[in-house]
Amino acid sequence: MDRILVVDDDRDIVRLVRSYLEKAGYQVLTAYDGESALGLLRSEKPQLLILDLMLPDRDGWDVARMVRADSKIAATPIIMLTARVEDNDKIVGLEIGADDYITKPFNPREVVARVRALLRRTQLQQESQIPQRLRVGELVLDLGKREFSHNKESINLTPSEFELLKVLMENPGFVITRDELAEKALGYGSASAGRTLDSHIKNLRRKIDTDTNQESLIQTVHGIGYRMRDP
């Protein structure tokens, strides 16, 4: 049974989300502040973290940074859950390493659907029995070890960034529509993904485009989608 850690200082929200997740068959751990959340992540190693931004001690951004910096829990998928609706807040959360972002007020069924989608794509990759490598130029994506390197330098990717890069590197030179990319990598269509898809692409470019004098390795095809530049 997959374990989900729900972190929010609003106990009513925690009870609501917990109730729906448990009905969906998940085991739910709860915390009401950042320090407790980090402690549970390190001791219990849940399969997914639902994280509120506004916490009484460490805010959600700080918790997410610490998760991504800790090699033992860095691969934990993160869904941000917050009342802050400004695009900049969402982009910052995704840049730090969140995989998805849901704003309050929310439909609890949507939270369950997002959890299912994120766990499904993470677990399918982890259950792969045959380690494989994708190589495009100096980019190497090890599907078995879930490691990525550029010019032989290891680069940390969030689970969502890994899946997006996998789809693009499987089809170098070919255009992937926004709908197809969102569905294959994020588990839902581009309409539901909103700015999330673009923010993940921006983060990937920041990590892999080391030569600022060259065109981005991930090219935008306006009105259609993206493609991985084929060297």
C-alpha cells in the first residue's frame, strides 16, 4: 500500500484530504509543520508528499528545497497544495522541484486523481526490469538507475523532469505535441497541466543548456509543442 504524507497546518484540510486518500486505498501520514514533515520523510520514506506552502516554521518552499537536497529522499514526488494562486508562486515551487501544484479551494477528487497520476508514472519507471539508457548527443538518461548526465556531469532531476526528458529523448528531432507530452510524462492533458508543463520545460532548459551561444536543446514549436534537438 502506497503511503502519502500530507502536510498542512490547517487540520480540517488534512482531515479532508486524508479521508479521500484513505477511501482511495492509500495509507496516509500527517504533519502540521515543516520540521515534523522532514522527520517523517526521513524515517518513513513515503511514496509521495502533499505539501502546503504556508507552514508555521519552515515554509513549503524551504521543505521542498531540503527534500531535493537530501539524496535519501530527493526522488520523493511532491505536490504543492496552497491558497497562493499567483503564477510566480507556482513557478517558484516548480523550479524548486515540485512535480505538481494544486490551489485551494480544491476538489478532493482532483487531489486523488493527481496523486494517482504522479504515482503511476513514477512506479511504472521504477518497476522496469531491464535497465536502459537513452543517449542524445552528450545527454545520457539511465532509465534503470534513474540518473541523468550531460557531458558526463551528473544532474539531478525531479521525477516530472525525468519523465519529460525521457519522452523527448525517445523521439529526438520529432515534434511532441503539448497534449501528448503532458499525457505521457505528467499523466494528464495539457489543459489540466496549465503552466506546469511550461515551467518544467523551463527548468530542464536551465539544467541542460550549458552553452548559451547555442539554440536550446529543447526547442519550442509554436502552436504545437516541443522537440529535442537532434545533434
